Amino acid sequence: MSVLYKEENRLNDVQQYEIVVKMLQERGVMLEDMAQITLDLQIKYLPALSFDLCLEHVKRVVMKREVQNAVLTGLELDILAEKGLLSEPLSSMLLNDYGLYGIDEILALAIVNVYGSIGFTNFGFVDKTKPGIIGKLDEAGKKPGVCNTFLDDIVGAIAAAAASSIAHRFAT
Ligand code: MG
């Protein structure tokens, strides 16, 4: 029997924000890790940019419902893959981070989409260069039984979106 979606049971944005932040932490990612990537992306354009402002924009990005939904969906798939609860062929594709799968990047685009074309450019850059925590997640995901297939793209997309949010705010 399906459970009907009930509007009164829907979590508010702040409640869902707390869940998303906790979920990211449990997967080894702190908001500060993403803020550091955001700072590295934007410091060349805004030399006076502070880490705290980057963290504030990361939090602002994660407060958005579209972003929260993408995180919940992607991380759930990584976790289910690790638990062996997905069917084949999807299970092997996710556990091996199969290069032509591509849906991890597509889901991450739902995050940067909120911030326009600068978001896409920044996301492409971090996806290629894998700075900071993204490189660590990529390496950790190669170990047997660990699946970070969606997580690395989500983290890159949040950092890229925060960089775009800052770029829009300080556009001259
Ligand atoms: Mg990936």
C-alpha cells in the first residue's frame, strides 16, 4: 500500500536543512570543507573574500529546497549501494563509479542550476580538478564497499553554487 504524500507531514526547510547537514557529516563532509573549495574558487576574483562569508553562502545554498532534495536523493543511492540493496546492473555501476553512468553529474546540475551559468562553469572546473575534500572522497570511493559516486558531485556542486552566489552578490 502506498503512503499518500501529506502536506502537513512535510518538513520545513530548516528541519530538512538539519537532516541534510547531518547526512553530509555522516558521509564525512563538513560545510567547512565545501566553504574552503568556494574560497579557493573565488579568491582570485575577490582577494578580500573571507572563509566565513564562503561558509555563509554554503549554508544559504543548502537551505534551498532543490539542493536539499538532490542531496537526499544522491546520498541515499550511495548508502543503498554500500548496503547491497540495489539491483543489478545499477548496483555495480554505482559501486564501481562507472564513468559512463553520468546520472551523478546530472543530479548535481540540479544544484548548480539554481545559480545560472557561473554555477555550471564552476562545477565543471571542480569536477575536473577535484580540489580538497572532493579528491579525498574520490580516492575513498575506490575502496571496496565504499560508494561516493553521488557524494563527490554533490559536494562539488554545492561549493560551485556557493561560489556563484558570491559572484552574483559582488558583481560589478
Ligand atoms: Mg561521481
